[in-house]
Amino acid sequence: MSEPLKTEIESFLENHSDLKAFDLQIPDMNGVFRGKRVNLEKLIKVSGDGLFLPASIFGMDVVGETMEETGLGISSGDSDRYCRIIPGTMMPVPWQSGLGQVMISMEEKDGSPFFGNPREVLNLLLQKAKPHGFQWKAAFELEFFVIESGRTAGEKPKLPAFLSGETSEGQLYSISSLELCRNWLEEISGHCKAMGIPADTSVAELAPGQFEINLNHVP
């Protein structure tokens, strides 16, 4: 473990003494977080030794099925790759007491970034842009539908009770729809703020139960 990373982890754990476990996570090609949950003793060990995860996590579809066509599945031996903690990415999980999280990055066997990691592909593009005087910035929208939980198999999604009156289409930018969802929209915004995610605007979209949260442009 590098001395700066050791100092960072020790300081973080000292300031967050309530944490009992950490999620070591890496997003796959679809933005789904994969990884492992470890106790604090294992976290310290991983910070020095790293950990192994299968490269096939970057060959999964959105429901977790391995796509053999990627060449990262069983047909290629489903081999593991070394993963390291990314400094500066430790934080508590706001909605889960006693749990922290930290990002990890996968490497090739020679220590270079793993070719299938979308974050590393993006980083390569960023580095190529610098000599030309370009700076990349991106803004994202979290667009989603709010539906009732607890559906039975084959049952169509339905609106939760508090949105039962919003049954017609065409309610784009409806303030009343936002007000109906005020409590949990504020909760989402609070979690984003706690995690340093620049969320600033909520919007009711066109379909019933459809909403959008805008994130600021960041370099």
C-alpha cells in the first residue's frame, strides 16, 4: 500500500468510526456496480494486496448474463484480473447505516488498465484530447419511472398509490407531480449532496410516473 493511500484510509476510518463494512465496487459496461462487500480488516488487506475479480464482469448484459461474444466468459477461461482501490473515492453510504463504499479499478496482467473497463476507455480519450487543447465535460440525467413494488410474476407495472391520480399522459414539467413526490425527491437530492454528486434539478417527464434528475456539467 502506498503511504498516501494508507494515510487516507486511516484518517477516513478515524472520522467514520461507525462503519463496519465496505463495498468494493466497479461499474460494468451498463453502469451496474459489481464487486465485493468486506469487513474493515479485509479492507486494510485489500488496500495493500488488492483483490481479484473475474474479467467477465465487463462481459455481462444488464441482467447479469455473461455474453460469450465478448470473449470474456467461460470460452476464454473466465480468468480473474487484479483490482486496486482508487484513492479519493471512499465515502459512507448515506442510506445504509454502518456501510462505506470505495471504487476499485481492474488491471491487465502487466499492470496496465484493463481494456474492457469503460472508465479507462473514457480516461484514454481524455488524455488524447489534452494535447489538442480540448477539455471534456459531461452532464447526465437520471431518468426513471416510479412504480409500485411487490409485483407478482407477469403483472404489469403500476403507479404507486400516491401517484394514482396521475394517470393521463402529457404532464410534462408538472409541478403538482413533483409535489406528490417531494419527500423522496428531496431524499435523493440529499443523498446526492452527501456523495458529492452535483444534482440540481428535478423534472416531471411526459409519461405517468416518469421523472428526471439533472446533474451539473463536470470536467
